[in-house]
Amino acid sequence: MRTINIGLVGLGTVGGGVARLIMNHHDDYVKNYGIDLHLKKCCSLYQSDADRLGLSADQFTTDWHDVVSDPDIDIVIELIGGTHPAMDIFEESFKSGKHVVSANKALLGRNTEHLARLAAENGVSFRCEAAAAGGIPVVHALEHELNGNEILTIAGIMNGTTNYILSRMKHEGSDFAEVLADAQALGYAEADPSADVDGFDAASKIAILGSMGFRTRITTDDVYMQGIRDISAADIEVAEELGCTIKLLAIARKTDTGVDVRVHPTMIPNGHPLASVDGAMNAVYVVGDAVGETMFYGAGAGSFPTASAVVGDVFALAEPISQGQKPLPEAEPFSVNRPIRTIDNLHTRYYIRLTVEDQLGTLAASTRILTDNNISISNIRQLEGTGDGTCTLVFVTHSALEADLKKAVEALAADDSIREVASVIRVEDIDKWTEGVFAN
Amino acid sequence: MRTINIGLVGLGTVGGGVARLIMNHHDDYVKNYGIDLHLKKCCSLYQSDADRLGLSADQFTTDWHDVVSDPDIDIVIELIGGTHPAMDIFEESFKSGKHVVSANKALLGRNTEHLARLAAENGVSFRCEAAAAGGIPVVHALEHELNGNEILTIAGIMNGTTNYILSRMKHEGSDFAEVLADAQALGYAEADPSADVDGFDAASKIAILGSMGFRTRITTDDVYMQGIRDISAADIEVAEELGCTIKLLAIARKTDTGVDVRVHPTMIPNGHPLASVDGAMNAVYVVGDAVGETMFYGAGAGSFPTASAVVGDVFALAEPISQGQKPLPEAEPFSVNRPIRTIDNLHTRYYIRLTVEDQLGTLAASTRILTDNNISISNIRQLEGTGDGTCTLVFVTHSALEADLKKAVEALAADDSIREVASVIRVEDIDKWTEGVFAN
């Protein structure tokens, strides 16, 4: 049995989990799969990481060059995140004939094309199961097991922090700021929560999964992005009355005129499998024309769940290497060139909550504004006035064009009888998600 | 690009779907993945199948020997089901150096060991993603992506017919016989429903998934099996009051003294992701020590969903063949030898519904019988009497030994104050499912 030498760069939460997993299960891997994984060299800026993990002096370095230049190393695992020096670690590893496994969504969300080309030029592979939806093995499924399908829709809860916040807002009836503060105190949200709550993290992930699913180039910058800061307890309450749950979804969908790629709060019916994904858990719903609806559920973050995905990728490379074969190159990543549609071209349904003067004619005025902008109304609710001379009007529209909706919202905001457009939330037209599935 | 020649045996629901999928998407597979799949020879007993699919005379035969003896064929897809001649098709294919893809749960639930050995002897591979949970790519995940983990629990809704029946019973408050008759009329259940409703189908699938997850030999005959015929509308109603849903689960779980493998109706809390899997859909919940809880959801049957899994397996073989490599042999399937525990050794919680004489002392009598048999009670409900001199008592126990429970039920049945032990349903102790998951 050939030993597979691993170079591990980054010994933080995920890197430490990977090191511990490989050390804990070393003998099982040998016995069950004939795979002998050896942590040849691990890199961190902190000697304390090496001490905590019980790494020998030989196994540890503070300079990543020692890892990528070690001729015995087969696979480099990059777990430092960010762009620099992660990009250099990838490039140097490829040039010295090493395969790379990474969880770096920031890097891969923008640079998959460059990295795939460089890997192919050097006859090596890279894998990134852990970069999207942590431990959930959806990347491999999109790259391989579902290849018989044309993928139609990918829609996921890909950020645990925002799902945790929205779940608590729903269960407790609390407002965003309150739950965020508590989530920060409990360590579920960062001190600077922007990457999570404003949608950046989910945008990187849907760029990666969308590129794979639709085999077209999607980068993080292509993704329309709106976070959850404006979701209020009132919206969640009305959603509940409408039989819906509000989730921060990352969605990529193929249409006849291009791919929609977007991250935003979304109302989905309670009966949809994504609606019951609670707390910090992640789930990725994938529709293929043959398989129909599928969903992959699990932890999207955390030391060991992410390590599970990293080690799964290591296995995918180590299995052929152990048998004296080269890992197969991945299929050309961007074999199809699909345009990315802007959000203005989206057709979906909308929830609009207005605070209006509690007087005759207001309902007629707002209805007319919507109609004048080609927005057809599916559902109207007028909530009890609050005694300050205003009341709340809620509209749910039929499917409408986002560009029209924007104009309507501007006109509503400008109308004298309307105090405030309190919120606008997209109501996902889930029937569209399965359009194109073959009839059995 | 090397053409991959496919031999397809069986052109029924699944075989027809596979043929249509490969023909529909042929050009996409070439363009996206560089995989050129050619249906070289298809076999069915009926010429009408060939006509319906538009197969040429050259492409069609009624004799499977023509497929396995064709020297140009790389991969044989066996989709006729049953043991004979499926076993011969596997054996002849292996001996003539062909890889095999199959959805045959009946065959693989009992003969994986023999077939794996024969494939290895002949240097070929076989794959069976479609044999368990149809289109859901959980087999590959258990064989590869989750290899970094020690698998702790596999629990799934693996039979669409019974899930459809239980879902309708729940939503409509109807009894089993009534919903079954309607499901048969609608084509959701077979005229002879036994394979589904008595648990045989799910037993084959958990034997296959359990073998893979625990890397030990489990055959269909090792699986304890109890179907859903005895579930009544009353049980479903009481379950709902207890915050639970009744599902037919197929469960394999590692314990310190062996593996539990069982199929039976199970009460699970409504908050568990399996509880909201509705209608004919399937889902497989897998716990690994690193990844924690995961769930794979999708269609468990149907022409195209199953074809998606079959074609995914074809890709797994065609990718290396296209690049001039031999598909990697699978890891030794039964590298661990774990004993299978009998159901008598199960520790779980139980729901017991009794019809008792509506008189003083009955509650005390039944409580004493339980206590005398080491069954400790967690919850007691007495339902309103029905006017015929009886009333209903419901007990939910703490975790107890199945052998003790059986004795208690015998004693209850023999007691004069108890008219009937109306039902006994296992209440799954879901905390046990995640015992052994690493703390992050």
C-alpha cells in the first residue's frame, strides 16, 4: 500500500478538524479502504496549533513554502481562506505537480476558471467539496452522480448564521437586531456579521454550485445579493399567515434567456422541504430534468463537518493514487456559455407591505399604482389600524417582472396616502423550479 | 474520444427511461463531459419496447446472451430485476470483462458478497446507486464522499408506496385499508402490495446501504421486518397529539455489541427532518461521526429518477474508460465483521395502546405489569370512554429492552381487565442516532 503524503496549510477551526480526523481514523482508513494517509507537513503561524494537535517538530512549519516544495507530498490541503497567499499556494502546488483540496469559497467563487486551467496544464486536480455547504456532499453530486441530468434549479440555504437568525425570529417573534445581538453573544454570528447577514458568503457558494450545475462561468460578482437586515418580525408573522416561511435562499436557475443567480430573502410555502430546514443547518435543493426534486441536508460549517468534506475530497484523489493511477482530470468546467440575467429580468411573485393613511381611497390608490405598472395582484390583506392614523396593507402579486416591480415601488413610495413601503420580499414561484422535469 | 458501448438488458419502466435519457442527452454528454455513450444492444422480450423507443433492428435483441457476448460492449446495464436470469447476466458479464450497472435490490440485497468477489476476480466493477432510494445519490456518498467518517446511523424512508399511504392516512384521518384500496386504484400501490406494505422492499435497501455504511455483511434475511398493515387512524391521531409522525423507517445503527438492522413503523418527533418527508418521496438520513447529521431527499422510484441514478453509475465507469483508464475497483466491501443483533436486543421507547375495561384498578393493573417487566413509563394518557364499557389507555415508555417489552405485552394481553393490546409501535430514541458524533 502506497502512503499518501498530505501537506496541510492552515490549522484553525477546519484545519485542526482535518488533522484530528485523519489522525483519529488513520487505522480505519487503512483497514476499510486501503488508504494510508500521512500528515507529512502542516503549516500554521502558531506553534500552539502544533502543540495542541500533538504534531512533531518534523511535521510542523510556519512557512507554507515548506509544504508546497516538499517533493514527497501528493496532496496539499489549503485551509487558510482569503485570496492571498491562498492563490499562491494553489499555483505553486499545481506547478510542482501536487493536487489541491480546499474549502476556500472566497477564492473559488471568483477564480475557478483560472485555477482549473492551471491545474489542467500541470496535469493535476483540485477539489472543493467543503467550499459550498460544508459537510454536505452536493458538489460531488453536481459534478458526477447527477451528470445524467440537465440541471434546472439549485436553491439552497447555504449560510447557517442567517438561517439560525431567521429561525429564531420565527420561533420567538423577535426582531432582527435583537436576535443578531444574542447570536453574536453566543458565538453563532461574528462581531462583524456582514459576510453572513448581507449575503456575501452565500453568494460565493451559489457561484461555485451554479458554475458546476450549469457548466457555465458564474463568479461571485455575477450574483445579485440582498441580505436579511430588513426582515422584521411583522414580515415573518404575515408570512406565517400566508402559509410561508422566510429563508435567505441562494438560487441559480436556468431560463430560456440565461441563468438567474441571486441571494435574497425569499418566502416559500411551508410544505416545501427547504421551509423546514431549521437553525444553523444548511440544505441544497437541486432539480434535474431526470431525477426531479432532490435535497441535500446537513451542517454547512463547523470543524468536523467541514473536515468530513475535505477528507472526502482527499479520498477522491488518494483512491487512484493508491492504485498507481493518476486522478482523473475533471471535465472542462465551463463547456457551456450561458448569459447571466440581471435581477431586472427576474419574473417572480412579490410580497409588499405598506404603512398607509387609514382613510378612504388608499387601497384604491395603491391598487391602481400596481396595476398601472403591470403588477397583477393575487392576495390583499388589510391589517388592523394601530391607532396612529395608519394601517398596514399587504399585497401578494402574481408573477411580475422585477423591473416593473421596482417602478411600482417607487410610485408607491411617492404617493401621499402611503407613509412607507415597509418591505418588499420576493415570493418564490416554486412551480417554476421544476419546469422542464421529464414526465415519467 | 472513445465511444462507450452500452448493453441494456430490460426495457421496462426503468430500462425505457435509461434508453430515453441516454438518447435525449447524448450530445450534451459529449459536449459537457466528453463522454460518448452508445446503446449498442438492448434486450427485451417484447419487440414493442424497441418500436416505442425507436431502436434499430441492429440495436435490439430478445436474447440477453447477445448482449453479454458482444465483445464491443463495455458496460452492461441489468434492469430486469429478480434473481434469475439476472444473476447469470452479472456472472456472464463479469467473465467476459464487462462492468455492470444494476438497480436490482432483490439480487444485491442477498448476493453482494458473491458478486463483489466475482467482479474482483475478473478485474471489473459493478455499481448499484439505483438499487436503494432510486434517484437519490446516497450510495455513492456512503461509498466515497463520507469515507472520512465512521458511519453511526442510517435511517430512511425508502419505500414510496408506504410513505404515500401513511401521509394520506395522516392528512385525511383515514384507515389503512381504505387508503391502500385508493392507492391501488390510482396506481401508487401494486395489486399485491405485500413487497411494499410488509417491508420487504425497504429491507433489501437497508441491507445494501447498511452493508456499505458499516462495511459489514448484511443481507436482506438479516433485517427485522414489520409492515404498516396494523397502523390505524387512531394511532396516527395519538401520535400527532404526542408531537410525532409515524413513518415506515429502515434503520441500521452501530452499537457496541453489533449492528441493529430493522424495518418497522416508527414514531419520530415532528421536528426531525424525516418527519416532513411527505407523499411518495424518499429520504435517507445518515449520521457520521465527523459530518454529524445529513439527509438525502428525492424520488425513490419512477422511470426517469431511477434512470438518473443508473446513468450516474454509467458515468462513474465511463469517465475512466474514456480516458483510457480502468475503473478503480471498489474497496473490499466487508472489511469489518460486525455481528447483527436480533430485535430482542433492541433498546428503544414504545407506544402501547390498550383497550381496557372502564373500571377502577385497570390503570394500576397495567402499570404494574409494565413495571414488573422492567418497563419504565414516560407518559400515560387515558382517552374518553366510548360508551361500550371500555376506554383507551396509551403508554409511552422510557427506553426498554425489546425482549422485556414482549413479555410485558404478553402479560397485558392475558390480563382480565384488558380487552385488547390494540397496538405497539416503537418510538425512536433519536438522541441515540447521533451518539458518537464528535463535538466541534
